[in-house]
Amino acid sequence: MPVQPVTILTCVGAYFVALLTVAWWTGRRADNAGYFTGNRRSPWVWVALGLIGDTLSGVSYISVPGKVSADHFGYLQLVLGYCVGYALIGTVLLPQYYRLRLTSIYEFLGRRFDATAQKTGSGFFLVSRLLGSAARLYLAVTVFQTFVFQGWGIPFWATAGAAILLILIYTLRGGIQTLVWTDLFQSGFLVLGVVLSIGALMVGLDWSPTDLVHNLARGPETTVFNGDWRSPGFFWKQLVSGAALAVVMTGLDQNNMQKTLSCRTLPDAQKNLWLFTPVMVLVTIAILVLGALLFRFAEIRGIPLPARTDELFPRIALGSLGTPAAVVFVLGLTAATFNSADSVLTSLTTSFCVDFLGFEQRRDLSEATRGRIRRRVHTVFAGVLFLTLLILQSLASQFAVIDLVLKLASYTYGPLLGLFTLGLFTRIRLSGKPLPWIALASIAGCAWLDQRSVAWFHGYRFGFELLLLNALITSLGALLFARMPTPPVAIQPDIAH
């Protein structure tokens, strides 16, 4: 029997009361330093566990299980690449960030090249993260709209506005100091939602743990490796692309790095990544098992598959498994979605204030003035996120949101990867003014090649390796305006922090 909408709403309401309590307690004494860097006192263990929900998000919670029918466990190839990427972040990027004591990681580009390079990097992050977070949030808002508010005659814009207002309430004051703890709280509910949903499906199928292993091992769902070099899912393409995606979507992304940089020391930040990596792999495997169970459940119970596979999990959880399973699903979805969506307002605000408004250089601004500006920027970005949600809803089509998010990353993070690569591994100096145009031309060129790859390259289709091509084109374009430094450039830490 389908769960009643009022039950869903009651669960979400109780969850947010608990979340707001945590946010109030942790953010009641937060100042600007607490908002931007958590006063660099965050315990690394809690940061690592909190990153689980932020990285996986509601997209992984709903969209990855839905892709199991077509891609089986092939998504795990990408995740193995993530592990390589996280190792590169810990050994290459984090030492640079801590040596320079950065608040916004795009300050690296400003010190290595110039202010235009810093703003170019920050600008691409703002667009990338805004689009990606809107896609993630859209997925969850659509579920609540379909199963709760639509039946009450409440329009989508009101549901989306309420979700963003709740996020704004508990992030406006505390920033990172609050998010470290609220993300830990929400990651726990995400993992609990996945594990208990697996349990509910096993009960519905009358399977024991032995039955689970035996039945899935005999089916095609657990196939991991793809050996077709023409396919976007080819193993080596996925592995390399996964490493690049992890570097750009975590290591070159202010949203994910901001919490890591709030750890006390570089060794603490590195331990945070070393703990996070295996836990992330285990949770991803659990999500894939959940997806395989969903399709087996639908097959055995004769449940028709939806046109959009993203709808399979909510349809079964809210319509076929009973109230306890529905409650578990709703709490897991709420935690997964708001864990990734809440931090985006803080990271967008930080990047804009530091990279565009020059907070780190403006010694004329008092603490109170900085606080007022920061809160206004934070609120404006909440409004922009709301408008982006409405645009996405008007353009909604038949897609798996996980594919949309990663495809967007291939285009918008490519220029960031190119610029950071030149900054880290060469001694050249760049003329900053052409950089925005070079980056935009690179994105346009990659889109053009992507559309023609099958015809031009004997059936070859680009996967997420498009990110690497994008970075390469950006780097080559930037080199046209480069010059070698004399003497070699040395980046000095900013001792004013």
C-alpha cells in the first residue's frame, strides 16, 4: 500500500528539527573565520565521514541504482578511478594548499599567474557547482513534488523554494563550522538509508544474505569490467576519467576542499582523504547492490519499469515496501540531497567573496562589514540556485541525472584542470586576459568533437575522458600566450593568515 504523503512530510519535518538543532548549536558563536575555514579546527575523522554524503549525494542515492539495468556494476570502474584521483589530491594538491594557507583554492591561480587567472578559475567553479548542485537538488525536489506536494496542489516552484529556504536558514550563519557537523549527521542517515533499504528489499523478496550473494552472482548485474574500447564505459577510459573527475570535482572544487582545508594540519587533511576513500568505495558498492535488488524486485513482483530509471527507487520504496521502508527512503534521500546542496551556498559565497570581492586583500573592511557582505552574497546565491532549479525543471527530459552531472563536469571543469596543471607542473607565466576566451573556446571545441566522434573516429564515443581533452585544449591555448619566468617563480605563503 502506498505511503501517505502526510507520513513523508512528518518524517522530513522531524529530520529538519534535528538538523536545525545541530546547526544552531555548532554555529551559535561562528565568526567570519569560522564561516570560511572553520577556524582550521575541524576534527579530520568527522570531516572524512561527513564527505561521504557530500560526495555521493542524492544523485548517487537515486540515479546510480537506476543505471544498474543498463550498465550493471560498471559504475565501479569510475569509482576505482576516483581512488587514484584522491591519492593525487592528497599527495600533490593538499601540500600546496596548506603551504599557502588558502581560503579559496583559486587564490593559487592568482599567486601563480595573475588576478584574471584567479577569477577565471573561480568563475568556472561558480558555474560548474551551481549547475551540478541544481541537478542534484532537482532530483530530490522532484521526488517530494511527485509523491507529496503535487497531490495537494502545491506547485513545483513552492516546493523548490521551501527546500532552499531551509538550507539557507541553517547555513547562513555558521558556514563551514556548522557544515562539518551537519554533514556528519546527514552522512549517517544516508548510509543508514542505503543499508536499511537493502534489508527491506531482501525481506520483500524473502532472501537471506546467502541468497543475496548467490542470486546476484548468477545474474548479469554484477558485471564490472567493460572491454569494448569504442564504448564510453570501456574500463581504461572509465579508470582514467574517474581519476580526472575526482581531481577536478574534489581537489579543484572549492565546495569539497573547503571542509578538508578546515582540518588543523596537512597530515590531518591527508588522513581525512585516506579514511574517506575506502569508506566511499564500500558505500558505492552497497548502492549498486541496492540497484540490483530493485530490478530483481520489480521483475519478480511484475512492477513495470519507469521510462526514467531515476524513478525506480522512489516508486518501489514509496509504493511497494510499506511505511517503515518508505520512512527509511525519505530520510536517506533527504540526508543525501541536503548534504550536498547545503555546502554549495557556503562554497559559492567563499569563492565570490575571496576571488571577486578580494576579502583577503581588503584590510579596510571591519569584521562586521565582512559579515554583512557575506550574508548578502550567501542569500543572493540561494536565489540564483532557486532560479536555476526552475530552469532545469522547465527543460527536464529523459535522462539519468548522474550522467548529466558528470557530463557537465567534463565541460566546465576541463579549463580548471588545464590551468592548475600548468600552474603546478610548469614554470611558465601566463597572460591572464585571454584565459576566459581560451577556456570558452575549449568547451565549444570539445562539444563539437563530441557530436562528431562516431562518424570521424570509427564508432568511437567519448565518455568522461572528454574532461582530459578539454584540459589539454585549454593548456595548449594558454601556452600561446605564455612566457618563461626569469628568475624562476617561487610562491610564498601568505603570512597574514
